[in-house]
Amino acid sequence: MQHQHYGGGDATQRIARIASHLNPHKLQMEGNTDLELANCRAKGGSSGFKVAILGASGGIGQPLSMLMKMNPLVSVLHLYDVANTPGVTSDISHMDTGTVVRGFLGSQQLENALTGMDLVIIPAGVPRKPGMTRDDLFNINAGIVKALCEGIAKCCPNAIVNIISNPVNSTVPIAAEVFKKAGTYDPKRLLGVTMLDVVRANTFVAEVLGLDPREVDIPVVGGHAGITILPLLSQIKPPCSFTSEEAAYLTSRIQNGGTEVVEAKAGAGSATLSMAYAAVKFADACLRGLRGDADVIKCAFVPSVVTELPFFASKVRLGRNGIEEIYTLGPMNEFERAGLEMAKKELAGSIEKGISFATK
């Protein structure tokens, strides 16, 4: 871009450039060749990855967008939603971090939002209300995830995809089917975010043991709803043993953590803030993997051969290609083995439900 240092030209261009961050689509509609998207980088923008959040105006999307704007690994952040994105984008763009933020509104701008992205995070959909099961969410959220994944297959088929939209046990299989149909499916790049289950496990167990939750690490395997959530308390770090009563109480609280929040919010929403925190923790791990950091290991719901089911949550090692390694479940006690059988039964139905929705 030519910088003119006389008259008012420079100021006008600066203003146009700032406006272009907030509203990149205006540029394309006006066909202004001087200000192409490629040149719309703010000065001092950090080197890093390009991340899109689909559903950025929602209960999870807003705190998630804010926390991603604070992540030094993110150089460009695209915020997409079907409502309210200009406001959220304007608000977040005022934060003095190195990340450049751009907003995209409505399905006609989905492709612009996705082009060139390294990581796509999907919290889009409706939240759970009291009395609703995660299956009640299914019909609405399944269609939303399907449409968004069709956009990803077209515009950024090599991006890592993090799926948050519930029910994750069904939406991840839907995404896989969409990518298969488009011929872009890479099982290493599709991850259902179960990080909140791990975050809850670490927190609740630390409370009982009187430890700092940051020192506790508990693998949570299976799926991301009710009894499909299986915390492997016997594999806790630091090593520690539980009575059968403690194990039963903690397992139940971890499995029902989402319902606990839905009821406490009494119709005003579901777990949005803790979910955004967990999602950022997971997205950050994905970006550190992409950067080439060693030993980035997190639990996620992924295409898997760890069990006879086609998808399962267990520990995975993240790297430059997404999932580099999927770990087996490791030693389990009797209580956990019984829990595993129940989880698998329930999970099989949810996976099947997603696949049949996507293929019908």
C-alpha cells in the first residue's frame, strides 16, 4: 500500500484501514482495490495463528472471543455469528493486545470468515435450559453444525476443528460425515472439546483433597454427557487413593456438573464462562501443538480405535498435524470398568444418532 504523506490522504487511508478491521466485508462489496484484506493487518500485529470462532456472539462465544483476543499465539481472530457480531467485534477490538479482530455477520459471510484459518472453534447453537436433556438440543444444533462444517470443508479444509456445540457425542460424528462427503476428512484434525469435564474433575477433586486445583490432573474419558463422562480417578496425578464413597460422589458430581450450573442459573443459561475458559485452555494446547511444542497432551472426543466405538474421548498428544497420538485408557479399577461399560452403551446410541442425521 502506498503511503502518501501530504494533504489528508494519509489520515483517510488510516481511517479506512481501521474500519476494514471492524468490517472487512465492506471492502469486498465496494471492490476497493487499494485496501485488500491481505493488507489489512494492524501495525504490530503478532506473528501467530489465524483463528475463527463460529457462534462468537453467544453465551460461550463472547467470553471465548475475549479470552482468545488475549492469547499471544493468535494473530488474527475472526468472529462469526448470525446476529450481533458487529457489536461484539467492536467491543473486543478495543483490547490492547496484538491480535487483529474482524467480524462477520450472517451466513453470506461465513466463507470470508473461514478462508485461511488455522483453527476453527465452534460454540454455535442453543444452550440447555432446566429440564432439557442434551438430546433436546440435538435437532437444532445438529443442523447448525452441519452447515458450518460444510463451510469449513469448502474454505479451510486443513484447519484444526474444535467442536463445542452440544451434544458433542453426536455433533462430532456429524462433522466427520460432512467432511467425508466433501472428501476433506482428516480424523487427526477433528476434536470434540471435553476439556470442561477435566477442568471440573480437577476442581472438585482438589476441593475434597485440599489441594491446589492447578496441581491436580485427572484423565476424563468416554464422552461429554452424563454417564458417558468417565473420570479415571485411579489415574490421578499426584497419586492418591479414594474410598468407594468418595469415588462415587466425585464421579457423579463431575458427570452432573453441567446440570448443576443449568439449575443454578434457573433458566438463564448453561455453563458458559467455565466452558469458555476450558475451550481456551484446549485451543491454546492445539495452537502449541501446531507451533511444534513437545508433549502437549489433553483429553478430547476424537475419531478413535481405543474402543470398538468409532469416536471416544481419551488422552491425545497434539502436534503440527493435529492429533499425533491417541493414548489407550490405561489401568482401571473395577468401579471404572463398570462405568466404562455403561458409558459405551449410551455413547454408541449418540454416535449413531449423529451419523444417521448427517447421512439422511
